Amino acid sequence: MSPRRQRPRESPALVAFGRQMRLMREAKKVKQETIAHLTKVSAPQVSKIEAGKRRATRAFAVAVDDYLGAGGALVNLWEDLNKDGHPVPIWFDWPVIEADAAMLVCYEQSVMPGLAQTSAYASAILHDNQEAVEARISRQAIITGDHRAVPPTLVIMVDEQALHRPVGTSETMKEQLEHLIALSLLPNVTVQVVLTSGEHNGNSGSFVIATMADRSEVAYVETAIRPITTDNPEDLSELARTLVDLRARTLTGDMSCELIRKVVQEKWT
């Protein structure tokens, strides 16, 4: 399922908090770098909070409120905006996050991850929508770092069942699995197969976790209705637990390639 670009990239609640914080900070002539040092959050992340592009924690709000002598005003605002749990979710433009990430860990339950798909495989998945296929394939330029000096570290975790599920023709599947093996030879790419047997948390769906240069994380999660993106700490913690469970059932890179080659020979050749 392709990310939806039409969603707003900012939420009113986050914008309101960020704007008020910036006004208070500037009134005290305090720099963003000072707030970053105080809260142990990077300066770029402080900037994103003030721009309404990142959610602040309550601890962050308390520390800034105290330092700026706001008398609880900033904390009260944070609590008002979070009274129903947390602000309206911030919707990131996932392709931008994906392109800027330092590391991407992908888990795909039933098909190949978009970053690893061949044109023929993507065309079958996307019902010959060539515009969508071209958009998906163009995103793969990040793998080799065509758009920047250092490509991201990419970990592709594929459920074993995806190796056997037919998409397109047998030739399409053969080409796709051979492409997966070729990707694994790149120095920044690791391909691993998650064994199908047994129940595990990954059965709930596919996801990608992007780790940015400042070590912050954003996740892309597929659902039956639509994909979502989130930097909610609770969501990220749940996905971290799922990764631990998946990795306990995952073959090494070499063993994964051996299994993929075996499937190519026994099923798709």
C-alpha cells in the first residue's frame, strides 16, 4: 500500500504548542541550542517541536517551562492539548522520511518490501498502474545513495511465506527473488528471512522503522484501512518489542540467501 501524500504534515495541536514555546523562548532571548542542551534533545528536534513537526514529551515541557520561568503556562498548555491522550497524530510525508533516514528496518509479512521490488513485481502488486510503479521504483535510489553521499543502512526482513506467495508469473517471482539476493550483496543492505512457523507479534502486520541522523525514530505501519506514520513513543516501543520477537525467528543473512536460492530452484524455475 502506497503512502498517502495528501495528509497534512502538521497537527494544529503541535503547531499551537510549538508556537507558544517559541514565543516564550524568544521573549527570554534564549537560543534553541540552550533548550537542546537543557532537555538533552538535539537542536534540530527543538526546531521541529517549535515548527509543529514533532511531538514534545511532558518532561520536555516541564523542563522548558521551568527554565523559562513560565509559571506552569507551557505545561498547562501541553496538558490541555494532550487531555485526550495525545495531539492529533502528526502525518509525515513518508517518502521524505525514508530518503533522509540513516537506517531503515523493514518487516514485510506477505509481499516484498517496496524498496526491494522489481518493476515487474511492483506492476503486478499495483495492478499495472505505471505511474505508481515508477514512483515506487524511483524511491529505490536511496539504496545506493544516488541522492546523497552516504546511503542508509537497510535491513530487509521478509516473512518466509512471501517467498512462496505467487505475484505475477513464475518468471516475475524468479526475477524478484534473485533481485533480493543481489541486494543482499550491497555493503549497506542486509536481507533476512523470518521463519513462518509459530506465532509471533509480526503477524499483526508489516512496518518500517526509520532511524534519523539524530537517532530519533519514525515508523510507517500498514493497516487494513490505510498506512500510518507515527513517532509516538508508545507505538515505537511496541514495534521495538515486535522486532525482538521477529529477530529471534530470523535466519542469518547467509542462511537467508541460501533459503531464497532454494525456493528459486524448487518453486520458481
